[in-house]
Amino acid sequence: MPLLTRLLPPAAYGTAALMGTVVSLVAVFALAGVDMSYMRTCTGTMGPSACASETFAWQFALLSALLAGLVAAAVWFLVAPSVGAPRYLTGLVSLAVLGSVANSMAQTRARLRERYWALSLAICASGLATVVVSLSTAFFWRRDAMALVLSLVASYFVPVLVLGIPPRRSLFAAPELTRDERVRFLKIGIAGILTAPAYWVLSSSDRWVLGHFEGPASVGIYSVGYSVAVMGMMANDVVLSVWTPETVREYARDPELARVSLGGVAQSIIAAFACIYLAVAAAGGDAIRLLTAPAFHGAAAIVPFVAAAVLFYGLYHVAASTFLLMHRFSHLVRWWIFGGIFSISGNLLLVPYLGRLGAALTQTMTFGVIGIGVLLAAQRLYRLELSRRRVIAVVAGALAAGYAMSAPWSTDPLSSLLLKFPVGVLGALLVFRLLAPRVLPWAQHALVMRFRGG
């Protein structure tokens, strides 16, 4: 950010953000929930039946991605000029769709094999590649959206290279599943394709509405603030990459005991999400003012609202695993449809008057309704032993504290960050004390053993 925001104009960020929304929508359609079916079917075993399911999942996903990439390219070619985006990115849109789908499948395959260190390495490699590609392109070739778009494509394909894919012989083998078995396999995650339009509306339509009313430059400023605000999503992904397969295993061992064990873990995860929100909301605006060019400083205003949406999205994913366990994943469709309608209405009503702030507020309200609603519905379906009232009270308190700390505490961004740090640490300790009291003694013991060389 200190370099790219001084080399690239806001419109370049806006174009890349709009392209990312097209890729995300088409990729979810192409994936069609196969990654969820893959996870549910193959968790805990990789025998002949699971291997046949893996082969079918990869064949379906890659073929679908190739076809969907062509559709995405056509959509971009036709729609891009309406928001001032260039058509020369058409071919890269198609390539990005293929990379996005392959990336999702490669990460699912690594989780099934419990290759969490490999996942960490893939994430680090992807981040490094993104930096190298974007800066190299901006310094030595073009100072426009191409620098960001090429780095986006690299971020999809590098994890695939690190994690690997099934052997070529497996990918080109004849399907071993019968027609009925393939239908049953696809039905497990079919909600993925049903919820794809709603998810896109929730997570991406704000940029198109903002682009229509204010242009690519405003979208670019919004996307910079958004990229800082969703940093908590990285931690969410790390936790949830383990949470989903482990809930399946724990439930398979003993459904009744799992209510207690999973309830305690879920409450600790929610505490972690609340602390991450607090950190991002408090520090995000100062980080933008410290690291970016002055043209992007307006992005700081949206950080606490989008960070809150990330928190609620984390709650949704914690609860969604229950629907996956009970083979009721399709029941989430109604929540996404409602959220899609809510999001479109909010963006159309608020963006013309509040601009970027209206789009961010819509994100908060939409994901808040879905996250809390799905969490309550999951508890009715399969009740985990957690304190609902305490969870709601702590999350509400964290949201209020994060918003209060989002304003600068000093004209100097670095001084503001230093002033907020001790308050943020106390807030995080309080959150863990209320929601996950067993975590603090464990962490203290781990630190003592670390310093003692244990």
C-alpha cells in the first residue's frame, strides 16, 4: 500500500475490484457446492469410495470452471464499459475463474489430508507472489489496473502449485460413481449454486452500485478500505479451515458428547472473532492514514462497518457447519435469498445519499441479520452447549468498543495506534475472560513454558 497507492490511481483499484466481483460470482456458480460435497463425503476416509468421489469432484469442478470462464469473459466484455472498466482484461477474467475454482478444490483437498502446514505455506507463497507481481508490473510495465489484476490471478494459481492436484491419470479416468451416486454427491452441496447469486449480491454488488453512482475512482477508495477491513477474514479462514472437518469427525464419534466439546470450541472461536474485529476496527483507519497516499484516506471511514460484517460472516460459518452435519445445508438458501433482497434494497437506498458509507452500512446490516439468524437456527437444529446470552452481550460490547476506537486518537497515525494498543489488549482479555475463560490459563502456561525452554 505505501508503494502501490502512490503508483496507481484509485480508478485502477476500482477496476480490479469490479473484476474480482465478476470472478467471485462465476466461480461460485462453477463450483456448485462441490467443495462442500467433497469435504462431507471424504472426511475421515480415503478408501476406494472416497477416491472415486474425489475424482468425480475434481473432474466436475475443472470442466465447469473452463465453461464458466468463457461465460465470465463474455459478461465482462459486454458489461465493463457501463462502469468505465476496460475490455482488455477479458482474457484474464476467464483465467481467473479457472484459478479460483482450482484454488478452492486444492485447499479442500489439503484440509481433508490435514496438511495445515502446507496450507500455511500456500497462503504465504500466494501473498508473496501478489506483492512481487503487482509491484513489478507497476514499476516496470504498466501503472493501471493490469498490475492488480495480474496479482489477483497469481493469488489463485500459486496455492494450487504449492498444494498440488490429484494425479493426471485420476483426472482423466472414467468416472467410477454411478449416476445415482453422482446425483447424491452433488445434492450435498447443491445449496452452493443456489446461494451463489445471493452471496454475490451481499459481498460484491455494493461495488457495482457504487460504480454506477460515483464511478471507478470511488470504488477504488472503497476497495482499499475494504481490503483493510477484511483482514480479519484471513484469521476466520484459518480457524474455519480446521473447524469444519473437525466438527464432522467429532460428531461422528459421539453426537451427544460433541454438543459439549463443540460448544466450548465454538464459544472460543467467537471470542477470537470478536477480538479480531476489535483490532481491525481500532487500527484499520490509522493504518490507512499511515500507509496510503492522501487520495485514499477517505477509505478509513468504512473500516469499522465492513469489519463488523466480517465478524458476522464468521458467526455464520460457525453455525453453517451444523447444517452440513445434519445434511440440511440447503435450508440456508432462504437466509441468502432474504439477505440478497435486503442488500440490494440497502445499497439502492443508502449509496445515492451516503456513498461509500452507505455501502459499508449495508454490508454490516445484511451480514448481521444472516449471521445471528443462522446461529439461532443452528441451535434449534442441533443445540451446542454455549451461553447464548453471553455470546450476544460480548459481541455487542465488542462492536460498540470497536466503533468507539475507530476514530483517530491523535493527528499522527502512529501515535494514535500506540495510544489505542493497551486499551485494545485489555478489551481482548475481557472478551476471552467472558467467553473462553479456559483459553487464558492455557495461553499463560504456554508462554511460561516457552520462556523456560519447555
